[in-house]
Amino acid sequence: MKGDSFGARLRALRMAKGLSQVELARLIHRHPTAIGPYERDEYAPPREVIDRIAELLDTTPEYLWFGRSPKRPTLAQGGRIGSGGVVHPLEAATLPLELRSDRLLAWLLEDPGYDPRYRPGDLLLVAADPLRPDQALGRDALVRLADGRDVLGRLMPGARADLPLLCLSGGAAAVAVEALEARLVLGVLAPDAVSRGEAAEV
């Protein structure tokens, strides 16, 4: 059973609900031994059975089949900001923008030294995939240093291309560093923009 297979997703969801294989089989009106082969990916259940399983486990058939999250967060686009910073609201309704949450990690900022750009309690939305340091010049990023530390700062061109300058604490200090990679800060959320869910037990 691979970790990204139908059977693996079914097993994880069943266990999160605290159901045994026999209990789930009973709830979907199947033989008590039916769930085991599904979870071992020996064969897939019929479509109507997948629909019943998805409903019982609070998910969607699409998630069971393909692993696509049924609850991907969306944002409404309010408009655009044009030349000179002038705001232009949307004149017609648009489809909501799906947030690529699988490509983001949130980091809680505690250091007050980044004010006013960021404030303690802000959640920095950081790209999950790293870039080369030269691809992140002029942008805020979590920078992986040669000594193994990850540091929040802004990489700037240095005297040597392989040693960019790292500006820390709102740009007050700049030091030449050996940076291995950088994960861009793609956005910031104030504490009141998110709700914290309860940790799930699996």
C-alpha cells in the first residue's frame, strides 16, 4: 500500500474517524471483510460504494480517488491595482481563486524587530519549494545559510555573486553570507485573518 494510493487515503480517513474495517463495512452495507482489500489496493470498490464511503468519512470521491483536497481554501478577488496604485474593483463576479495551500507553509513571527513590515503574531506564507539565492534577490525569504540555520531576511546583491548581502531585522543590518537556498515570503496574514483548527489524531 503506497502512501498516496486510494487504499492509504481510505485507511487514514477510517482511522481518523475511529472506525474498524468491520464497522465501516457494516455502515456501507458490505461484507465485513470488504474493506481490507480496498485498503490494500487489491481492487477498487464500485462507484456507488465510493460515494457512500466518502459521505461517511466526510470527504469526496475525488479525494479518495485522486488525493485532491475537498476543502481547498479559496479567496475572492476584489479587483486589481493599476498604475499609480489606483484600485479598480471588479465590475463582474469572477470565480474564486483557489489557494495553492500544498505549496505554502505558514511561519509565526515572534521577533518585533521586523516592524513595520511584519509584526509579532503575523503568519508569513512561505513557498514550500526553495530557489537559488540569486533568484531571490530583493525579496524577503527564509534563507538557508551554510552553517545550517534558516534566517528571515532580504537578500541583496553583494560584492561577490556567491556572497549576497542578507538584511535582517527590517534592513537595519546587512552582512555578507554564504546562502545555499531561499524560500520566498509570498504573503502575510494578520492573526485575525485565520482560524486555528484542532490537531487531528491519526
